[in-house]
Amino acid sequence: MNWTLIGVIVLAVFVIAAPFATLRSISYIKARRDAMRAKPLPDDDDDPDKPTGFW
């Protein structure tokens, strides 16, 4: 096969696959960011290192 034909085929596959890979990575980043925001804050009543105010 001619190297030019192989290059064109590789370029066509890249042009077709790149937008899907980009959308997948963006949705992964958004999902990870939303999961971090939705994480509940730690409960202060259960914290053993919380000062009791005695001293």
C-alpha cells in the first residue's frame, strides 16, 4: 500500500474519533467535579479531636 493512502486513512480515523474522545473526557471531568461538590461535609459531633471547651 502507498504511504499516502495509509496516512489518509489514519487521519480520517483520527478526525472521526477525536470529537467522541473529547466529549467523553469533558463529561468525566464534569461528573468528577459534581461528585466532589455533592460530598457531604464532615459532621462535627462525631469528631473525636473537637475541643470540648473545658480549657
